Amino acid sequence: MSNLGVAVYAKPHHPAIPDLWPRLDGWLKARGYRAQLDPDDRATETLAPALAIVLGGDGTMLHVAERLARSHTPVLAVHLGTLGFLTETALDDMYTSLDAILAGGGVRQRRRLLQAELVRKGREVETFQALNEVVVAKGSLARVVRLALAIDKAPAGNYRADGIIVATPTGSTAYSFSAGGPVTHPDLAALLVTPICPHSLRHRPLVINAESVVEITLTAAAEPAFLTIDGQRGVPLAVAERVVCRTSQLELELVSMAPRSFYESLSAKLQWG
């Protein structure tokens, strides 16, 4: 048995997993790899994976993105979801792709994460990492929030809106896209700032330098607003609290065999053009 491990992360309760996992585990063991399904952080350290396999859709990938970026583990993302820009490999191609990737082949793409710091009473209290986007938005009632935007310490507008999205180029086809933001190639060094239903026609999405720092301050709200990270985690925000966003030092490495170009993916998944 090889000392090399493979971490497998599966979409919870997906009906294909009970049959798929035993076959995948046996296939990897036959080739000398130790595999573990849904390892936690401690198990991942013990496993020391040479590769991670994500079985699911974009939500499954977003759930484990920070962990895999921190461990510098390349990821083969296998599509079991409904749309999926991050999960490129079809299930029928999984074993062929694994053969080539474990032999050192494959095309590797690096995706930079976004870091968000929650500042409360002038003190940073928590830091988050996102692959797609960070969102500051209203709670459940149909009432807008008031937000002050600053970019590189310069005031960039006061918003009455449902919220503001700060997205990576990877996340340009996710929530930001639904809110009317631009589509950007994932290799572009940029950040996107997209207002959600602003109460002014003058407020439009921005594409800014990747080295810029974006600050969003909640200036007024009828109820608690929320900071949401990749749609996976939400934290209540109070008036005067700030969210400071910047490009992270963490990168996620995706690996696949002959991936479609970004523009082919737009055409196939969004019926672009």
C-alpha cells in the first residue's frame, strides 16, 4: 500500500454516493492509494492526500475550498450537480481522468480566494475565505439596508440597496451574475463589486484592481443584516460594523483532463450567445 492518500468529499445525501464510493475506494486501493471519505481536518493531516476528489456540484466545492487551498491539495472536481462551473469532469470520465492525473498528467488551474475581515468596534474579530463571493445584505424583511462603500480608503458611494456583493473572477458566474454583475474570465486579476437591487440607477457594478481593498460599512438597517461567505456561512452584522475584503494569499488548484475553455462553458451552461 502506498503512503499516498486521496481525500474524497461527496455531496451529502446524494443518491449516487452509496454505490459510487465503494467502487472508487476499491479502484484507488488497487492502485496503491489510501482513500478516505469526507475526512475532517485532523484526518486530512494524517492522510496527507496527494489529490482530493470532490463529488457533487459547485456547492460541494465551495464547502471544502478553503480547507483544500490551505492544504495545497490539487482537486479533481466531478460533476454530480445541476449546473456547476467549478465541477468540470463528468462522472463517466472520472476513472480515465484519475489514471492520467495520478500519473502526473492533467491541466492545472489556480483560483485565488477572497479574504474578508469582520471589524467590530474598530477591532478585527474574525477572518473568512471565499472562493466565489462575500455578501453584505439585508435580513429576511423586505427593507433595504444602508451601506457605505470605500475602495482603497477612498469613499466610493453610499448605497440604499438589498446588499453588496464582492466577488472573485471565479465567482462572476455565480451570485454576482444573478445580480447583474459582469462575467469575467477566472484568470483575470480583478475584484467585482456588485450592488443588489440598488435604489438608484446611478449605482452600477464595478470591476477593480485585484490589489484593491474594499470596505463595506453597515450605516443603517431596520433589522440585523448578514455577512455571507460563499452561501455557506452567515454572520449577523450590526450598524457601524465593517467588512474589509481583499484578495487572499490562498489559491485553490483545480486539475482536470482537457477542460473546456471558459467561453465554451459559458455557451454550454448558460446558453451564452
